[in-house]
Amino acid sequence: MNEQDARAAVLAALGEIAPDVDAADLDESQRLRQDLELDSLDFLELLERLAASTGVSTPEDDYSSLTTVKSLIDYIAARA
């Protein structure tokens, strides 16, 4: 999966989890939990939806590295 496909998957999943987040105004440096206000359950749901749509399962040890929208896009692109 290339970066563009990963970005589309992440934005689609974010749109389902956080419908108030506007993809057009989204800055990829925004932090998932602090800036987008995803709580721990939202974060887990986001990862589950991405696993279903991309086939990328995220082990718990990797959660701490997924802090921004960009880091999540890069993670998915590298593993799909």
C-alpha cells in the first residue's frame, strides 16, 4: 500500500470514529489523542477499523509510536 492509499484509509477511519474532524482541514501533524481528542476507546476503534480495511494489525507495543495522523499513515503504508 502506498502513502496515498494509507492516507485515504486513515482519513476514512477517522471520519467514522470522529465525524466532527474535517478531513479537508486536517493537519497531519495533529496529535490523535490531544488535538483530535480521541480517547483510548476511540483510538482502539480506529486501529480496529484500519485493521479491517487494510489488513494491518497493530500490536499494543506500537501504540506509543502512533501519536500523530502522519505517524499512523506512515505505519499503515509501511506494513500493508
